[in-house]
Amino acid sequence: MDLFLFSDSRYSSNSQQARVMSENWVEKNMYCPRCGNAHLEKQKNNSPVSDYKCSKCLSEYELKSSGKAFKNKIPDGAYGKMIERICANNNPDFFFMQYADSPLTVVNFTFVPKHFFSPEIIEKRNALTQNARRAGWIGCNILFSEIPEQGRIAVVSDGKIVPKHEVLSRAEHVRLFDVDDIAARGWFFEVLKCITGLNAVFRLNDVYQFEAVLFKKFPQNKNIKAKIRQQLQFLRDRGFVKFLGNGVYEKVF
């Protein structure tokens, strides 16, 4: 894997250069983190929420690139299309690339498996005004900070390449986090994020402290504590926590 990016003299705007450089880098350097296939095929331009496809396992990937670190919100395309795709059976995995200008290199490259996406991390933007060229169009933001840390798999970290076998191993491990039910997925990851910051051994009451936070996320649910208990049982069944008795749990992920 080569971390250098190469500009294209055919494009004058910075945004076009960034898009072409990052897309070419992925096509030449990136493997499929799901099956290990050495190359990914570039999709046709304007494919909805998909830039690359693996010819072996047929996984699809969407690329987001920036000269700045990804922190909170990442502007994306049409809100409706994004929600439609992430709720579909063939929703894509995501790549997030941060690059440096001098020299032109990849600084961070992160793989986020598709099952870490739910409608709750897609923010609906305001519709464009009547004076805009695309009046009424509604875009979205990806709330990157809302993606659980378990779902952010580094391929390149601070300019250093992570060994391929480590990436593939982590990608295989986080398959345990796959929740097919899109409605249940949001709850699962919100409770997972809550307990990630707790001590290795924690009590049920420690998780109840997030009741107000979770109610803001899911205002339609009037019994948050029962939902918390349900998700802890789900985490236990999947082997992420152990129930030690008397409302005490231990993290094992």
C-alpha cells in the first residue's frame, strides 16, 4: 500500500482534485476489508451511495474524503436517498479518508461496516431556499461522532499502515455487532455507546443514568429503563457483557 496521492492536471478546482485523487488512491491501493480481495472496482459515476464494489463478495463501499480530521458532522448527499440505502438489504460500507496537502499523502483511512449505520446518525438538513438552483432539495449530514468506536476500523492511522491481517480480523470480529432489524439497530448502538465509557464492571443503575439522553434520541419510547434492560440482555446473548448477578455486569468486548 502506497500512501502518496497524485494530482490530476485536468482538474483545476480543489474539490475536483480531492475527489479524483482520493478515488484513484482507493482504486489502486485498497483491498476489500470484508473478504481480503486485493482490488475494488470503481462504480459508475453518480451511483447512489456507492463508489466501489468487490467482485468477490459483492460488498459495496462509499468513500468520503477530506483534508481535515473527521470529528462531528460530514456533509453528504440527498437525505431521502441516504435513508433509503442504509435501510436496504444492500446498504454500503463506508470509507473515510483524511489526507494531507504537503506532501499529498493519506493520513487516516477508516473502514466503517454498514451495520454501524442507522437512521439516527443521519441528520436531515434544511431544504434549499426558493432562490437556490436546486430549490427544495434536502441534503443530510453523517454524524460521525455518533458512530460507536467499535465500528471505526483503522486501515491507515496517523500516517501508518495497519497490517492487512489486523484489519480483516477486526472486520470479522465486529460482525457480531450486526443487527438486521434497522429499528433495533439504533437502540443497540446507543446503549452500547453508553456502556463503553463505564468501568469494566458496572451496575444497571449506572446505565439508567443515561435515561434522559436516550429519551432525547427516542422520544416515542415511554419506558426507557425497560428498553435498557432489553438491550443489556441482547448484549449478554451476543457475548459482549456478562451478567454477574444482582444488577452487576462486566464488559468483555
